[in-house]
Amino acid sequence: MIMVRWIVGAVVFLFLLVVSLKNSDPVKLWFFGWGPWEAPLILVLLIVFAIGVTAGLLVGAVRAARLKRQLNRLRRDHARHLAASPAPPADAR
């Protein structure tokens, strides 16, 4: 299984390398009121990909923190409920 993982990783790396070498033409980006910015297409794609990954990780981290707080609150409520309920008798036969 580890060998398959390395082979797939090498194939993906080579594919991305070929795509990046074929897409090295400069592109112009126009921002709001700023002049044109020229950069290779692969650099622009890499920057956009990195921004997307960062945004996805931030959203995931916020959701995980919210779920962790909710789980802690439910555990506290459950512990209070167990402490408040009377214990069953030991000889309940």
C-alpha cells in the first residue's frame, strides 16, 4: 500500500510539473484601481490554490472549535444530570 501511495504521488507530481512548464506564459491581472500585474500563469494558479486551502482550513478550524465547545457543554450537562439523579439502591432484586 505504501508503494502505491508513492507511485500515485510521483505521477501527480510529474503531471503538475508538466502542466506548470506548459503554462508559464505571463498573464495580466487587473485589480481595483491598480495597474496591471504580470506573472506566470502557474504562479497565479498556485497563489489562488494556496488562498483556497487556507480559507478551507480556517473554516474547518472554526467549525471544529465550535463542535468542541458544544461537546464540552453536553458533557458538563450530562455530569450534572448524573449527580442530581438519585443513586439506585444496591439491593434492588
